Amino acid sequence: MKIFSFIIIFLSLAVFSQAQITSETASGRERSEPLPQSILETLAKQRIEYEKKEFDELKERAREASDICDELKTSFTKHKKLTSNELARLKDLEKLIKKLRKDLGASGSSDVEEMAKPVSKKAAMERLFAEIELFDQEIQKVSRYAISVSAIDISNRILLVIGYLRS
């Protein structure tokens, strides 16, 4: 009889302790209990470091776009036309500008008023070079705490010019 009583007590304790565990998180802490201050500070530091890293990468991608544009400028002035290699680089530039535009906080398609179409490929390339330079300057001076509407607008214009050049 003692063994039977011991088994019943043991099973009831197991059921009771299981009920307590399910009302707690995996670590055993109640869900309503706030995180310790040290953990909150560590999480805040990690978030700040992540945001700094993301912003530095944004600036680096803008610099990369400027470098691609410089390559295109050199090649275009040498050949006076868009070669297949330049068209491929133009496509890379378009992808990069779209990524930058998204990272800046733009959503959806580029909402920009229709620009006057360039009269020639040369005029379009000159406009592209000027817009990329302006875009890079804007990105380099912007703070990571702000959304640059002018940079988004410039990126929209760049995408329009690239679309014209690729057509």
C-alpha cells in the first residue's frame, strides 16, 4: 500500500510540475516578467551596430554604383556606343540602384514624373553620369537617421534613364 501511495503522489507531482512549466517560457521565467536591463542594453547595442553596418553598406553600394558609372563613361567615350559588355554593366547598375532605392525606404514602382526623353544615347549617358554623381553625393552626406527623399527621387530618375538606354 505504501508503494501505491508513493506512486500516486509521484504522478500527481509530475502532473502539477508539468502544468507549471507550460505556463512559463522555455527558460522557466513567467512571460509577463520583463527582461533584465543588461539584456535590454545588449540588444540595443546590437541593433545600433547592425544599423551602422547596414548604413555603411548602403554608402559602399552607392560608391560601387559610381564606380560602375565611371567604367561606363570611360568605355562609352572610347567606343561612342553601348557594347554588349556595357549593356550588361548597365543592367548591373540598374539592379544596384533598385537595391539602394529599396534600402532608402522607397516602396513600389518609381513614382516620378515623365522626364523629357533624351535626344540621343550620348545625351542619355551624360544625364546618367550627372545623376549618378548627384546620387552618390546625396548618399554620402545623408545621416543614417533620416530618409533622403531627394536620393529616392534621383534614383527614380536614374532608373528612367537606364530604361531608356536599355530599350
